[in-house]
Amino acid sequence: MAGYSPRVLTVHTCDRALVAWMGGFPRPLIDLSRLRRFDAYAVGMLALLGRWARALGGRLRFLLPEREAVARALVATGLFEFIPGGYWTDRPLPGATAVEGDFVILKVEGEEGIETLVDSLAERLDARFPFGEGANRIIVKGVFELLQNIPQHAGVGLKGRPLFGFCVLEEAVDHLHLAVVDQGVGFAGSLKANPRFRDVTTAEALEAVLVEGASRFDDPGRGGVLRSIRETVRENAGKMYVRTGDGAFLQEDVEWSVGRVPHFPGVQISIRLPRYLFERGEG
């Protein structure tokens, strides 16, 4: 796995890449030389790893895509601007070019700055999709609540590493893709602050949070944010993937399932909504 070089780096393939990258962390070789396609989730994970590696005195060692168009598209996401000092590349970064499917990256630095980040995203969506008011609200509300979860939950009881969080929004050909990632304590770690969930497993934590609406608070009026987001995604023909620790939750249409994945700290979320919701004023 040390020489893993993906052609496609997306929410479907990142788990395999993470095994190789974490084996060399905090100075992993990120071999993207064969890369043809990537998505918002992959960009979010690379931003997260870059900031974390830099904090530990390391950096990501990139082999850039051999295809110049792909390398330019990767630079155009803004990824490298968010990890200054946290990377090395095998050749100078090429100039960015406009690509089909714009990316927006937001970095969470504290609860007090979240509203400003979300307002800027809302303005962008309104400008891009003036007839998608309902769908725009889904994204904006989801981003606000997911970003708030990072300072409010992901860092509770976190020891031995700094907390980082990123949000990436991608406008793809047939869908909008929202990814929110951190490397905090994860669902199980957060829930253990609640005596009712002290011995919860990762699989149980995923179901408790996403299906039952549980949180680290005993107050029944608190929590339930991620369950509400999951239900909204389901009602709008979207797809949702949530990863935490060694477990993952997948929602497609009305079906959901929980499975095992290689361990990685924190919570990483991918939400994909059909583009027609934003263009036809539905949602």
C-alpha cells in the first residue's frame, strides 16, 4: 500500500488511500501521478491531512498528476493555499485554470467565525442558483450546523493533537457535493460524555447519532442535528456517507447501512444532492 497511486480519488476510494497515507504520517507520500478525477471529499481530506501534518512538524509529499489538466484543476480548488508550509511537490505548481465544477473550501478556526463563513457561501449559492432558493437553504443550513459541530463536539476530551476542520463544496455536472471533515474525537468519543453511552461502540454510535438523534447531552431538546440532516438528504433524493473511527454509515434513497472501514480519527461527512434541485427551484 505504500506505493498506492489512485486514478480516481473520491468518497468511494479515499479509505484505501488513507491506509497508505497514514502509514507514513506526518510525512506521507501522496502519489497522485496517475490521478484522473477527484471530488470534494478528497480535497477536504487532503486539506485536513496537510494542516495536521504541518502541526506535527511534517508535510505532505505530493507527486502531482502527470496530466497537466488534472494538476491545474487540483490547484484551482485552492487546496494548496489552505496548507501553506504543509506540503512539498515534485515540480512547481502549475497555474490554476477554470474547471467544470467549482470548489469552495472553508476552514473552521473557531465557533465565532462560522456565521461569516456560511454567509459568504450563501451569497455564492444565491448568485449561482437564483431559482434554487429551497435547495440553497438545505446546503446553507447543513453547513452551519455541521461546522458548529466541530468546535462544539469534535474537540470535547481531545488530547494529544490539535483540532482541524474543513468544509468543501463542489459544483459537479449532475450534483452538488458537500464534504465536512475533522480529526477530533469522533461520534463514540463525543457520546461517551453522556453516561448513557459510556460503553458505546462505533457502529452503535453511528446509529445512535444518525438514526436516533442522540448526542452527548442528556437534554432531549439538544442533539438530533445529524439525524435531521440525514432525513433531509433522504427526502431530496440525495446520498450521505458518514465516517467515524472504524465505522461508516451510508444512506442511499431510503436505505441505510453501517459497515467497517480502516480506522481514522474524527468525523468525515459527504452529502450529495441532485443538481436539478438547485436549477429548477425544487427542494
